[in-house]
Amino acid sequence: MNTRHHNMRAHQSQGRIHQAVAVTGIRRARYRGLQKTQLEHNFSAVALNLIRLDAWWNGHPLDRSRVSHLARLDLSLAA
């Protein structure tokens, strides 16, 4: 696999995991028991899919186009 392709996919998956944790708090289950935990994860997945669909339908990107500290420093030196 191409390193550049791998880095892009890794970045995308990290963003998805961060969104799941930030929106639904999926790191910790609220309930005890496998069936309740699975149900909670399924509801979380549905909620995330609805958020992504809403963003796609309305043309709002989910990413915030982050600029690294090094890139900001480079831009300030160039000005």
C-alpha cells in the first residue's frame, strides 16, 4: 500500500473516531450487559450517520480544515 494513501486513510479514520467520541461519548457504555451496550452503539452509529447525512445534504463540511502550528508559523514568516 502506498504510504501517502495509508496516511490519508489513517487521518480519515481518526477523524471518525474523534467525532464518535465527541458526539456520543462512545468510549464508555452507560449500561451493563452486552445486549444493552450493542444497542447503545447501534443508536450512536445511527446518530452519527444522520449528522453526516445532514451535513452532506446541506453542503456543510464536517472537517474544520485545521492548520498546523508549523504551517501558521510559515505563513506569518512569509507575510
